[in-house]
Amino acid sequence: MRSIWNGSISFGLVTIPVKTYSATDRTSSVSFVRIHEKDGAQIHYRKICELDGEEVPNEEVGKGYQAPGDETVVPITDDDLSQLPMPTAKTLSILSFVDPAEIDPLQMDKAYYLGPNGASAAKPYTLLREALEHHRKVAVGKVAMRGRESLAMLRAYDRAIVMHTLLWPDQIRSATGVAPDDVELRENELTLAETLMDSLGELDPTELHDDYREAVEELVAAKVEGEEPAAPAAPGSSGAQVIDLTAALEKSVRAARGGGEPDTRAESASVTSLRGRKPAKKSEAGPRASGRSGTPAKKTAKKTGSGSATAKKTPGKKTAAAAKASGGRTKAASPAKKTGTGARTSTAGTATKKASKSTAKKATGGKSGRKTG
């Protein structure tokens, strides 16, 4: 990497010569040039003087300062700026060591790597880096770079020291009027939101990429080859308005967990408290016996008279009541297709009818024999 600024870090009586390198690379971001749509030629910008209307070459372009609300422009030369008292022109002066939480991310501007400048700077550089990491502090100071003074923060990162230039406190705008007022949240809604935050897991930096840049590169490649760009897939619509915040949170938690079982702690609390519903009870009643609603099939129904029996599904055997009614006969009856009450009644009724006919035959046969004899 090429150094863009050379200076030193100063805290107390310790001075560390350093070189500064850009920590970020924005060349990979998507950028476009302006063209003339009629012929496709690129449009260039020229520096035109407002007084004579002529183009001004770069070597004749200087600096000027215009105060806010004033149309007067005061010319400022590099010699004027070099004579200003600026102790931080070549030195980053550390003012204090603070907790990282005291630095608002809104203040962070640009990031730079600081490296030791020379062999003699290696030891104090390493000492400062280890002290920052071990003590869990960041250094805050002031530095002048590219013609202006800025606040700066130093922190340990990946065995190096990173410098973040910071905006001045008066450059941070107030958030007054941005956030809504008087919005009530229920406790379980917050619990579900926190559960969703925990369910999303950790962030893997290797999976982060610029989808828009890849789409632009594919579009450009297709145009270069003379092909028709592929139509992008239409994004699914999730609705313009969240009607049930609790339901949306519950669904998000399930989706974040891959569609698995929801967390009983958060889900149960949301269902019982937020919706006012109780968990559904499982049905204890199984299949009912045919022809008798309300009587479980596995229970025996006791009857009186000819229909008293326990229903059996084994074909070719009579029930105990049928055998008793037929006088103890063991002749197999036809298996009933139905196992319900109707089948038992029919078997018992048939046995009773046969028993009556047998008794009638015996009585008739005895009388007839006496007459013929």
C-alpha cells in the first residue's frame, strides 16, 4: 500500500513516527459516467470563469473562502495556510484515553491504518497497540490532514493501529422530531423482538457481497455480447402494512430458526398474554363405537336380555350370550361384517329364533308319534 500521510503520534513524552494508509477501498463500488444519449459520447466538465466565460486551466485554479450568507469570496493561498499556527500539522496529539462506548458511531468519518515509520518506531508502536487492546480503551486526539484539522480516534485492530477521523460535535445534527412520540409497547412484544434478534445468529463477513454491483456487471456483460439482459425476478410482496405485529414477530422467529419448533418461553408468552388464547387441549376421546356416540370403542357395554355381549372381531365364533341362548350349541355362525351393536343384536336374535323352532319341533314330533303308534 502507498502511504498518504507521514507524521507521528504523541502522548506524554512518547513520540511514535507513523505512516498512514487508506483502510478502505471504494473502487469496487458501482460508478457511472455521464454520456450524451444522442451519440453515446462521454460528457466532460470544464472549469469556466464566470466573468469572461473562458475555460480556466488547472494551474490557474486556486482556493477561496466564502462565509455563510455572504457573497464575498476571499482568496486564500497555500502560503497563507502554511503560516497558520497548527501544532497538529504533522503530529497526532492524543488528548485522552476513553471507553469505546463513549464514541458515538455518528462521529466516525474515514478510516486509516497507521504503521511504524522506521525500525526505531516498532517498539513504541507495539507498546501503544498492546496497551490499547489490553486496557480496552481508545485514544482520542487531534490531527491535521489535507489542509484541515480533525478529531481522531485510535484503536487496536488485527495487530495494527487504526485511526478514525471524527466529525466535530457541532457537525452532528439533532434527532429532535425524527422519532414518534407516545408509542406503547407491551412487554411480550419486546420479548419476541429480542428472541428474534437472538435467533438470527451471528454475522458471517464472508457471506456479505454487493448484489447490486453483481447485477450491474451481468447487465454490462450482456450488452457487450449483444445479448438481451435477463429480466430480474420480481420480489415477493410482504404487504404494505403490518396488521398483527405479534403474528409477524412469531412468524419471523420461526423463519429465523429454519421453520423448527418455536421457543416455548417466548411463543407461549405471546400466545397466552398477547392474544388472550390458551393452548389447545388434545382430544382425549378416540374413535367411538359404531351406533353409540359417547361410548368408547374399547370399553364393554353391558346389556340386558338377548343383546348382552362383548363385541369381538374374531370371525367364526359366537358370543357367549348367543351360545347360551341356543342351548349350548357349538355350530359356527357366519362372521358378522359389522362389529357394532347392530351386529350383536342380530346374532343374538337369530340364536333365539332357532332355539324356539327347535323346541316347537320336539313338541310336534312327540304328539305325532303317539297318534301313529
